[in-house]
Amino acid sequence: MYLLVCNAGSTSLKFKLFEMPSEHVMAEAKVERIGRKDNGIFTYKTPAGGYYHTEKTDIPTYTEGIKMFLDCMLSADSELGVLDDIRKISRVGFKTVLAPGYGVAVIDEAVEEKMQEFLDVAPAHNGPYLEAVRHFRALLPDAVLVGVFETAFHETIPAERTLYAVPYEWLEKYGFRRMGYHGASHSYVAETLTELFGSTGRTISCHLGGSCSLCAIEDGKSVDTTFGLSLQNGICHANRCGDIDAYVFPFLKNRGFTDEEILYGLEKQGGLLGISGVSNDMRELREAEKEGNERAGLAIRHFINGIVKYIGAFYAELGGLDNLVFTAGIGENDSSVRQEVCRQVAHLGIKMAEQPDELGKGLLQLSAPDSKVRVLVIPANEELGVARKTFRCRVD
Ligand code: ADP
């Protein structure tokens, strides 16, 4: 069976075409900086060595990104093309974000409606997914579309950590609480640790990408996370503000802002972009910092401080720490962020190695053998987790 996985991040779109059940990857692509005029990046690869890359290109919408991937996958060029007919794809798995009540589910009208209903809670994600789902439904009317929702992994967090201290009737009536996201990524970290070392023990998983979250994991289960009801919470993101006092909202309203302007600022113009005024992308912030841009440096220091603070909080909740894991775009690629975080929390029992130890498949052990806490880089492979769950999903 050919199974396509679609992973829409807040700033990127990733695809992997799998042959199941062998889990053989036939083609993969990454579309970055969607909506950033003339600044998009597109990369396509096949295991047979097919490669196409373009940058500084205009990728205005997610639909345009999907089209670029399909053009490569169906290309007549034998180096790139891996399928002659798109209808051979019988399932598409989406790393969907929020539709309360759904974990892994065939995306039918009811699921779409629920995603639409919670668009106000996850606008940077439910929107792109609804766009992608509708596009694939039109392209592949016979395929089964499956949503693997990001909140499912966090169902194990105890109630005292997920509730908000608001009038209890509000929680009962509207069913809101801290949901937690990035479940596909943090659960993949937990599975990988279990495969490598037999258990997760007490782990803090740091997913640092366009969206960022930390997750406290104990014996394979999520026991706390930085995200709240929405994906706005926790540490600073690429464009989103992270933790903020709710009273900023009336404060700005009283000074003439509309609801839309405030939400636009919190969601699109905050985060690394908001502080730096330069970019939402760590690579560009590093460049700007080198050129002496002070706000770029401030944005990076604020970002690191958020990670350090939550590591401290989760260390306290876990009662110690066995593994500290970095994953996703920044976590995997920016060694300075990792080193600075580890330097600041070294007192928790971290001793870094002179040279990282390569454990295969991109995994790195950064800590010294006698470090109390193991520090690792585990490359995100959320797509494989989504592929497995999509393949196993029962279709009635
Ligand atoms: P998303 O949350 O959109 O899925 P990713 O996990 O792909 O994002 O991470 C994208 C982010 O990773 C970029 O916005 C950028 O800040 C960061 N990034 C990617 N490559 C590098 C790199 N080589 N060095 C530093 N940061 C990087």
C-alpha cells in the first residue's frame, strides 16, 4: 500500500511517501517559509538519489507547496518520479493538531467540523490542515484520509496540571483545559529512548522548531508539557508569543487595539520575529546577531531562558532527570542553543562530552559517559509515527 504522510508545521510542510507495511520511504519533501514572499525553500529527495532543491522562491500557500511536491513525485524524470498515477496512494495520514475527542480518526465531515470549530484555538495549524485535507480529498476521492491528532499523547497528564484556576463551571461547560501538542514528536522521542535504553526513565523532551514545546515524560508517558489550551503557550515560538499574562489583552484593548489586531500580533508578529524585528528563523537571527543586531541577540537569549525555566520546573516535577533530548529544526541543527541551555542547567548533573558520540540514524549523544543526565539529539521522525498509526487505523 502507498501511504502519504503530510506534516504541516506553522511555517513548513513536510511529506513522506511510504510503502507499507515495509515502511520503505519512496520520496520525501520539505517546503519551508511558506507565505514569505520570494523566500520559500523547497527540497525533494528520493532514496535512489533523486534530488531537487530551490530557494528564494515564492510559495504563497500550502496548496502551492503540495503542488510542488506532487510535480516532483509524478515527474517523468526517472531520477525524481516515483509514481505514475497519484491515485495509487490509498491512504493519507495528517499530523493533525486539535479536534477535542479525537485521537487517531478517519477525517470525515464530523472531524473536519470539529477542526473548524476549534480554528480559533489553533489557527496557525488547523487552518493549513483543513486546506491540505480539502485539497487531497478533491485529488484523491477514494483514498482514506486519517488524522493523527497531536493532543492524544498528553491524555496521561494528571488533572491538577491541565486545569486552569478559573471558575470551575467554565471548564465544565466548555471542556477547556491545557491540551498539549507535539504529541507525534514527543511520543517518537519516548519510543526511541525505549528502543535504545529499555525505558524513558525521567525525560525532558525539547521540541524546538517553528513551534516549540517541552514535555516531561515518565516511564513512556507524558506527565506535563508547556503548551496550554492553544499553541500560543509555553516558550517563545517562531511567530507566537508563548506564555503571556491574559491581562495584556484588555490592556491593549483599552489603548485602542481591536481583537483582531491583538490576535494577529500574538500569533503572527510575536515570538522570535516580534522581539528581533528581523526574522522568525533562527538561521537568520544568528546572522543578524553576528552583524551586531542587539534585538536578534535578545530574542535568542529570551528563547533560551524559556527553555531553561521549564527544564527547572519539569526537573522538580519529575524528581530528577535521566535524559534531556533536543529535537526538531533548532534542536537538531543549532548546537549553540543546545550548548547554552546545557551550560545553564549543568547544575542538574549535566557533563558534556568533548565530541558528540554518533549513535546512528542521526542520533547524537552530547553528554559525557559519566554525566548523571544523558543529553541527546533525536532527529524528529514524526512522519514514521503518523504512518504507522494511519496504517493501523480501522476503517469501518
Ligand atoms: P516546524 O515547527 O515548522 O515543523 P521545523 O522543526 O522544521 O519547524 O523547524 C524550523 C525552524 O528550525 C526554522 O524556523 C529555523 O528557526 C530552525 N532551523 C532550521 N535549520 C536550522 C539551522 N541549520 N540552524 C539553526 N536553526 C535552524
